[in-house]
Amino acid sequence: MHIKDLYSIYLEHPTIQTDTRKLEAGDFYFALKGEHFNGNLFVLQALEKGAAYAVTEEIQESSDHRIIKVDDVLTTLQELAKFHRQQFSIPFLAITGSNGKTTTKELIHAVLSSHVKTYTTEGNLNNHIGIPLTILKVKSDAQIAVIEMGANHQKEIASYCSYTLPTHGLITNCGKAHLEGFGGVEGVKKGKGELFDFIRNTNGTIFLNTDYDYLQEMSKGIDKKITFGSNDAETTGIVLESEPFLRVQITSNETIGTIQTQLVGDYNFPNVLAAVSIGKYFSVPHHLIKNAIENYHPSNSRSQLIEKDGNKIILDAYNANPSSMKLAIENFARIHAHKKVLMLGGMAEMGEASLQEHQAILDLIQQYKWHEVVLVGGDFFKLKHPFLYFNNSADAREWFNHQQFMNTHILIKGSRSIKMETILQ
């Protein structure tokens, strides 16, 4: 079936579903196939549940006109997303980076949506499936779209750009994340830099954090740059306070002035500056920029401050890599508190650098004084250290529940696979 014909069906049935458990009557079912699942096995079930049509690559013959046979379902989904994207002439802003991209995306969405109709990535649906699904959720009333792009190997961002066709781009940073797939920090820069490569080739616009020299180097050859940073930028600011919540002064604009966020940690400073910069660029009134950022409350285990049983708990357990782990520990160390407990999960996808990076975290921890340090999973068990160690978060939770902490500051952080948030359940 030609993509134009498929698109006509999509316009009649614009709700795409890839999970029959969530399917509702009238949905358009795409039978995606992965390492641990095969949606083709549920095509008939999807139709029985009321799917208007089903796209499959395995059912060879059927008299049911609702079954659409293609060579590759995922490729078809991405091609459909590209065709849909090409119907819009609005700005499409793509965001990638090693750390902070989801928080930055949420702040930017909060700012833009206070003034214009904005569509954005839901949660962290930022991969080869989530991105086309996000694009296909953009409706005709859209004035701008914000697309988050995650990646763990080179050529991945380039592939996303091929059907997202971003007009604007932002790289939050390039740190020690997914080292196994990228092959080191220089590989991270090359992989994330694929967004700038696309923008450069299409004469688009980037938002550039001038505090990072490597981003300035990566942006060479791009003519349209909107800058933000601590100084020497169009949007500048300083951290006034970060305990418990980050408070920022926008020094380049008196009408915005001070922004009191609900974010924990001064490592969120560039995320706030990015949201201010982008809001200004897209002509969001200054009072709406300020209000949107101040009213944003983090969720999903990202820089959350939780008060429980007389304790202040920083839950930052959505993900972890050496760069974000270091920033979180150093920020926690600066907090003035009588009793501080550190609970850290292992870091994933480190490849050959894993032991070295876990050792670096151990070395950092030992530079400070803590009431207690608890390490969970990962490669921490392979290294010598004087701290408590548990194989999994369930065991750590059992220990935690028996401590009866009071008036204690606690940092909980770790890679997604460790599920450190279960300690509080």
C-alpha cells in the first residue's frame, strides 16, 4: 500500500496503538516486533477488540480488508510519521543530550504551552518507536512541536532527524552516558552532534549553551544560534540558591527577574536557562515564562523532593550515568543538614569503562562525610569499599524500612534497571 493511501486511513483513524491491552474501538493497530515481543501474534485479537485496521508483516493472506500487509511495520510507522510531519510548516524543536533532556523538555513545554498550542513527547517516549508515535499525535491545531530524542549509539539521532525533520535543535550536554554503545565520550559527542549536523545541513536554528566549550565547537558552521549561559550570551543568569529548591536570577532580563523553581539541584540551572531562552525566542510573554517555570513540579523520579516521616528525600532515580551521578552527589554534599544518607544504585551501559567509572564514584563519595552510604547492584559489588551493599533495591528497601530515620536528608539515585524508587514503596 502506498504511504499516501495509508495516510488517508490514518486521517480517518488517527489514534495509533501498538499494544492490544490498551486498544479501543476505532484505533489503528501497528503490529510491532521486538526482541521480546511480537505484535503480529495479536493482529486478529486487535481486530476482534475493534481495531479499524491492523498493519502487519507476518500474515500472508487474509480475506479481511482491515489487515494491511507491509514488508516492515516499524519502517512503515516511521514513514507514516514523516509523511504526517511534512504536512506541517510549524517549528519542530528536537532536544537531545546525555543528562537533563527530559526535564528540559518538560520546562520548555510548560513555557511554550502557556502561550501557543504545543505538542511534545509524553514521558520518555524518545526512541525509534516513541518518536514516530509522538509525531503522529500532533494535530492540525499545533503551533509548535517539541520532540525529545534519546540515543545509545551513533547514527540513531540521524535516523530520528530523517523523519522528524527538526527546524530547531538543542543539545543539553554530552557526558558519560551509554559509553558502551557510543564507544566513549568522543563517540557521545559525535552521536548527539548528529542533531547539529542535520540543523547545519538544513539551515535551521539551534539553542546553544555557551558554558560548554565543546558545544560551541560542535556548532561551528551553523549560522543561526540563539545563546544562553552564565555570561557572554543572549540569555544569562546566576544561581541564587539551590537549597532545597533552585532559585535563579535572569541577569539579561529584568522583567523576568528571579525564578523560584520546584527543582532540586543547581545542575538544573542550564535547563531553566534553556527554557527561558526558547520562550523568549518564540515570543512568550516574560511573565508567562516565569510563571510556567515556577509552577512546574518534577515527577517520575526526576529531581523530586519528597518529605516523608520527618525526612527530606531527594528522589532522582529515573536514570544515572557517571556525569549525572557526580553532579547529584556534589549537590547533595553542599546541602546543609545534620544527617545525610546516600543510597546509590549501579550505573548501566558503561561497557569496558564500568569498573573504572564505579570506582570514580566510590572515590568521590569518600571525599565527604555521610551518616550512611548504601550501594545497590551494578558493579559496586566487584569493588572494595567500606559501605553497605545490597544486590537489589528490594533488599535495600527492607534495610531502609528498619532504620526509622528522622530529620534526615536522603539522596536516592541509580540507573533505571536498578529501580531505586522501590525503596520508598
